[in-house]
Amino acid sequence: MELVEAIRSRRSVGRVRQEPVAKELIERILESAVHAPNHKITEPWRFHVFTGKGRGELARARAETARLQAEAEGEDEELAAGRISRERKKAFRAPVVIAVISEAGRDEVESLENYAACAAAVQNMQLTAHALGLGVIWRTGPVAYHEHMRGFFGLETGDRIVAYLYIGYPDMGERPRRRKPVEEKTTWHEG
Ligand SMILES: Cc1cc2nc3c(=O)[nH]c(=O)nc-3n(C[C@H](O)[C@H](O)[C@H](O)COP(=O)(O)O)c2cc1C
């Protein structure tokens, strides 16, 4: 697929089939990530790939996160049970889930730029998945920011969970893209 066309036609695909994705395709998606620009060649990205029964590990961590949240909010038992169950199931929404982690830099600016590099890596991955005929959505939410999930991935201060990418064969139609015209976002400084 031509690059500009891939950028134009990519859409977040929130509903995918459970049909497994060949490991070779997952590897191509991962490989595309490390070509992203990164300041001082810090290569700050780390990936955790969950497939098949391996998604159970993620499901358990998510369920425990939901339990801790419910406890912190003093939620009653029945509501909490529903919340935990819903959160557990989210790990199985796609046959492949990739968590993208950004490692801390040596100072605040480097950490910021590492995060930016990882965002670029995520977009490479999304475009590669799209070019391979796969659907993908970048998700965050509490599972990206809760202390329990940070512990699950063994993160240290300044490390960040940048994205969970849910990948699989699309099970939904295309949506139109809603964006304001770039002219509204641009100031030209010309001679
Ligand atoms: C940092 C970041 C976090 C996101 N988190 C979520 C999320 O938690 N849930 C979700 O449905 N979409 C999430 N998205 C995807 C956006 O909803 C999506 O990109 C947006 O709706 C535009 O749609 P498009 O990607 O098809 O252009 C996230 C995107 C980014 C960049």
C-alpha cells in the first residue's frame, strides 16, 4: 500500500475477529516500530505481546486493577464483581494485544522525548498493521496509568505505558474520518 494512502485510509478498528494472526505478521508490525525516530538513539520502546492463552496474564492484571479501583472507591460487592468481570474480558477483545512501554530518560526532557518517540513507533505499528489488512486500535485508560499495571510490567519511575494496541482482522465497516481542515490549525510564516 502506498504510504500516503495508508495514512489517509487508516482508521481505528475497535472490533476485530478472534481469528489468530500469524506470528510473522506480528513480527513485521513490531519490526516497523523500531524504525521510528528517537532522539539520541535512546530506543526507549519495550513491547509485551499477548496472544492466545497468554492474554490470560493481562486479563488477571486488569481484573486486579479493577478490584483495587472498586475497593478505593468503596464500590459495593455486586457492582465491583461486574466491573472486574468486564475488565478481565477486555484482554480478549482481540487475538493480539501489544503493550508499548516507554523507558525513562536520564532527565525530564529525555523522558518526554522518549515518550514522543514511542508515539511515533505506535503509529508505525498502526500503519503497518493496516497495510497488512489488519485492524488496530490504540487504547489507554486506567490500565495504562494505574499503579498495579505499572507493577505488572515492572516499571520504574519515569517509565510509561504508552499504548495497548488491539490487533486482529476487522469485524466492522469503515467510518468516515472527522477532522477539522488543517488550514484551521496552521499559521504560515512566509517571506
Ligand atoms: C494516546 C491515545 C490514547 C487512546 N486511547 C483510546 C482509548 O482508550 N479508547 C479508544 O476507544 N480509543 C483510544 N484512542 C484512539 C482514538 O479514539 C482514535 O484515534 C480517534 O477516535 C480517531 O480515530 P481514527 O484513529 O480512526 O482517526 C487513543 C488514541 C491515542 C492517540
